[in-house]
Amino acid sequence: MNSFETDFEVIIIGGSYAGLSAATSLGRALRKVLVIDSGKPCNRQTPHSHNFLTRDGETPAAITQIALEQLSMYNTVKLIADTVTNAIAKEDGFRIQTLSGKKYIAKKVLFATGIKDILPDIPGFAECWGISVIHCPYCHGYEVRQQPTGILGNGDGGYEYAKLINNWTKDLTLFTNGASTLSVEQMKTLQSRNINIEESKVREIVHENGYIKGISLENDRIYLINALYNRPAFIQHCDLPGKLGCDLTDAGYINVDGFGRTNIPGVYAAGDSTTPMRAVSMSVALGTAASAFINKDLIDNNYI
Ligand SMILES: Cc1cc2nc3c(=O)[nH]c(=O)nc-3n(C[C@H](O)[C@H](O)[C@H](O)COP(=O)(O)OP(=O)(O)OC[C@H]3O[C@@H](n4cnc5c(N)ncnc54)[C@H](O)[C@@H]3O)c2cc1C
């Protein structure tokens, strides 16, 4: 027990947008905060981040750097580079252990750990991810507007995605990567908008340094496209919320209320791990909301 550092009221696991946002609010609320971050934000391969007020087009690292510089003014917050490997709830608080063997204890813990994309096993996909293979038109659609574009998707999800992306480009092909599972009505609707549907299996994403040149299919066709949209499957980046007993939604997000509270008292979550509304702005906002309620709960706990 003595080997646990007890200097902190709140431990934030994950020091990207959600975690740093929460740390800023909590530091300013005079809380003693430790942020532990393993340095693998989900957008690290993307050259430019868009659609975050005042930081449109910055690199992801530059946004983080500004946050870190501003956070360094608050001596209430300590940041360390490490990976949390264990979290156990005890009566005196949450016992947190890291890969480097450090041990900490705190009353509240916030998971701002994000999600991990499970990229399809298609040659060239991983190299293009975040560069020219993109998940979100609000983040990157403007840069490839009106260009020859593909969507890798099928069924209801592929149908909705095609309707959405058609707002940014009229030169659009839906690659179903095997037999289409769209309904006849859905196929007719897309075709009436001149959205091409291609059912051949994908062989390879042809690219130069992550910039897509074309998509090569098993039927030996090659489509020349400049962008490909896909929403990959995902898992939680960190499995510790589940191990602590936090409920997940059917879609795989940590189940929180509007203030980042999970079903486990004292455990909070914010950012991508909790919402399909995947954006830097959302993560920052959710970090702020969670921090306000962590602070409120700490205050309330003192009045018991
Ligand atoms: C390719 C790509 C491009 C994107 N482009 C844009 C864009 O242009 N504009 C926009 O608004 N949004 C964009 N997004 C979405 C945006 O990046 C995310 O919404 C945002 O990064 C989520 O922030 P977060 O803090 O919740 O999680 P993340 O940024 O993913 O950070 C989670 C952090 O937790 C750490 N962590 C995880 N487990 C542990 C552990 N056990 N111990 C310690 N640390 C841990 C990770 O290393 C990481 O640093 C993009 C996403 C992707 C994938």
C-alpha cells in the first residue's frame, strides 16, 4: 500500500484532446491531477486536422503542443508518459499501475483513452489511413470536394454513407467489396443520383506515400480515385473500464450520462471512447463536461 503515490485527487488516463481538456478545467479548479498518456492518439497519421475552431488545418501534434504549453502553467497538474496497465477499485480509491511499474491512488479516475480502429486487411489501406482514406467528411471532405471518390461500405451503412458523401462530390462509387447487401430500392435510389455501385472484391489500394491513386479490384478493373471513405470497426483503446465493471453500449462505447459518469461510482469517461460523434471539438467539450462533474462530486463527497 505504501508504494502507491497518494498526491493526486484525480487521475486522467489518456492525455489527448479529451484528457487535456479535462485536465485544464480540473487544474483551474485547484484539483491535484495526474495525466498518464501513452502517446497514441487515433488521428496521429493525419497530416492536417480540420473543423476545430481557431485551429483549422493544424497538425494534430501542433494542437496538442499548444494544449501542453498552456497546461504547463498550472502547477496543479502533472503529466507523465506511460501506459496504465491496471486499475483496481478499493475503499480508499482507485489503485492505478503503469507499464513502467509506477503506482498511484486517487479518489476519481477519468478514462479519456479513445478508441482503436481495426483497419480492413487490404494492402495499402493502413498506409493511406487519415491521409487519403478518410472516415469523416466534416474533417476532410472539403479538401477532396468534387473529386473522384470511393466509399468502402455495404448495406444500410454504405447506403447512408453514399447519400452523405454525395453532398461533397458527384463523382462517387460505392465499393461493396463483395456482393451488395443493399436493398433493390436503395440501389435504385443511388443509381438515380449517378452513384456507381461496384461489387467486385477489393484487391489493393494503389497509392504514393499514402495519397491514393486508385483502387484495384479482383475483376481486374482499376478505378482512379483521389479519396476513399471508410468507417472501420473499432475496439476500446483501453480495456480497463470494462474490467472495472463499466457498462458498454451495444455499439461498443463506454456508457456515460451527459456528464461523463459511468455506472461505477468514481469512474468517468470522455471523448471518442464514449461517442460516435468523433471530432476534436466533441472530445474537448466532453472532457470539460466530465471535469465539472468530477469536481462537483469531489465537493459533494466532502459534505457527506
Ligand atoms: C485518421 C483520423 C483523422 C481525424 N481527423 C479529424 C479532423 O480533421 N478533425 C476533427 O475534429 N477530428 C478528427 N478526427 C477525430 C479526432 O481525432 C478524435 O475525435 C479525437 O482524437 C478523440 O480524442 P480523445 O482524446 O477522445 O482520444 P485520442 O485522441 O484517440 O487519444 C486517446 C489517448 O489515450 C491514450 N491511452 C489509451 N490507452 C491508454 C492507457 N492504458 N494508458 C495511458 N494512455 C492511454 C492514447 O495513447 C491516446 O494518446 C480524426 C480521427 C482519425 C482516426
